Amino acid sequence: MQDALDGPATGALAVYVTGSSPLSARGRRIGGPRPGPRRVHRLPIALLVLIIAFGSLGAAGLPLLAGVAALVTAFGVLGTASKLTSFDVFVQAVFTMIGLALGLDYCLFTVTRQRADLAAHPGRAIADTGGATIATAGKAVLFSGSTVLISVAGLLLVRTPVFRTMAIGVMVAVAVMLAITLTLLPAVLALLGERINRLAVPGDAACGRWELRFALAALDGPGHAPPGAHRRRRDTGPAPGRRDPDPGGGDPAPAAPPPRTGPVSSAWPTG
């Protein structure tokens, strides 16, 4: 219709079509999905970042596969919901961006906790390891996702269809990501067990990277830390192991116990 109206337009007169449908069509043309490799290249980039973070192709591929599975499921839920209400053209872009980002974040957090527990407790039953992962990382993921849902739900109060549909789309994505992270991902981790560390990147062991060594040295104390890792704090009280006389003239205060540094290094082998 706009092409037909462009014909009689002159230099002094321009004719445009307005309304909901023309605006949606224009928005779809400008910001909608575009063919070609512009959207396809994002998944390999995400996989590369995960490989650098995990040091293992097996551990890096699991969050990506779980995130894609959650996105496909969420798109199905959103497609069913579109039978009841219409969605703005920009919902798909926001839905994909936030959903995939949160999905990768939640899965990465859970997989990292699982691998850390496997490294700290070799020979432990996989069921116990999975239970510890859900009891720690799972609670954090549930709390984080619930916070996002409550925050985005505030957009439902805005009397504008574009904000309401975006809120519905994001809430569907976050809810599905939470369900996948708390149900499907632990089941897959239980099936894989120690095989989650397979296909490790050469020269970059899961528990031997320089970042972990630096962190352990910083936690173990100034005597083991590399240069610049510690700053000497101001003396605000008696040194550990020394007695400080009571200002009132009474008995001296009991000696403070020496700091404990052993369990940190023992829980994270760096060899």
C-alpha cells in the first residue's frame, strides 16, 4: 500500500500510511529477524567463550545445548500463547537475547559447581554430588530467576501493549530457563558423571589454570601470595597469638587462634 501511495507523491507532498499494522510491518522490516549468517555466528562465539572459561569441550557444550533447548521450548510456549494474544515484533529479539543470556549464565553456574564438587570429593557418589549442586547452586539460580521474574512483572502494570508483550515474553523465557536448569540439567550431569571433564583443552586443566593458582595463593596468606596480591592492612588490634592487656586493669584477653589456610588448597588441587 505504501508503494502505491509513493506514486502520486511530489516534492512538496509526501503520503504515508499510519496505524498499528503499517508500524508493525515497518518495525519488522527494520528490526526483525534477518536471513543470513548474522544471527548464526553468535552460538560459535558463545561456545568459544565457554571453552575458554571451562577448559573442556564437554563442559562447555552442555550449557550451550541446555540454553538452546530451553529457547526452543520457550518459543513453543510463546507460539501457543500467541493464539490468545498478539505480540510485538520486537518481543522475539528481546526474548532471545535475555533468555539465552540467562540460560547460559544459570547453566554455567550449575556446571561449575558440579565440577568443583567432583574435584574436591573424588570417588563420591554422583547422586550425592548432584544433590549438593542443587542445594547450593540450584538455590542461587532459583533465587536469581525469581528476582528477575518479579522485576519484569512490573512491566505488566504499564498500559502499553509493547511493554506488556515484552514482559510476557521475557517471563516465559526466564521460567523455562529455570525449569531446564533445575530439572533437565541435573539429570544430564548425573548421567555424565566424571565424563563432564572429557575433551579437555591441551595445557589448560580444569583445576590448574593460573587464575585458580592466583586465587589460592591469595587465600592462603601473604607468605604464599604472588607480588601485588595482598596489601598490608592497618594494625587495628592485637596481632594473632598475642595478648592484649585489659584497659580496665583486669585479666588479659585470651589469645586469638592462628589463621587456618590449609583446607583451601586441599579442597582445590592444582597439580
